[in-house]
Amino acid sequence: MIEIGRVCLKIAGRDGGKKAVVVDILDNNYVVIAGETRKRKCNVNHLEFLNKTVKIKKGASDAELEKALKSEGIILRKTKPKKAGPRPLRQHKARPMVKPETVARKKKTKEAKPETGPETIAKPETKTEPGADTKTLNQKEKAKTSKPAAKAAKKAVNS
């Protein structure tokens, strides 16, 4: 029943309900159709074949198709590819202009780093707690963090 020139009705997809003609047979499942639908490959399961046929050759041109389809009352849908326009240019973010004078001023006003001598070295703070020895905060923190490690070492030695 599938043959070139067979009029069919597309029953699925965007072009559903429109008439078309088989222009080419690709294999048992696919055909190329043209007519009120877009000219394209279509699954045979999405078509309902009618009893009408049109005399066209395999891979007929659009002009031949248009003449044959007018006799059946089907208007050929013509599709044209879009014209390629100029590509839009990428717009870059505007950067604020820096004047060369301000750059030179910044370099002149740059201060020298202070020297690190024995009088500038910071000493750790000490706090005294009632009934405790005087220890620095850093020493107390080290003692707290090292206790779990010391306990684990004792367990390893004892066992």
C-alpha cells in the first residue's frame, strides 16, 4: 500500500490532520512526505494512507509536486531557510578610565613598611586566674589540644 505518489493524512505530531504525498520511501518504517505538511522524513505509523494517488517520480522537485497536488486540491507548503544576518557583536563592560596622573600620585604617596625590631615584636598576653600559675593563653590552648593525644599515647603503651 506504501508507494510513491500515495496521498496520506498525517495523524500525529505538529502537522497532524494535514494531507501529504509520499515522495520517497526510505525503508519499511520511514518515508519522505510533502504537501500541506513540512517536507520531511516521517514514520509510517504516523500516517493514514488514502485511496488516492498522484503521478510523480521518486524525489520529485517542488515544481512537479505543486502541479500534481493542485489536481488533488492540496496546496504545497513552501518553506525557505532563514537568511543569515550579521552576528551580534559582544558588548564588553565599560571600565572606568584611570588617568595616568592619579597612578603616579599613588606611587609617590606609598609609605614605607615599618621596620620590625625587638621593640616592635608583640608579646603574648598573660592572664592570671585565682589559684593558678601564670601561663600565657597560647600555652593553655596547646595544653588543651595535646591532652587527647597524650591519653591515646598512654593507652598504646599500656596495652
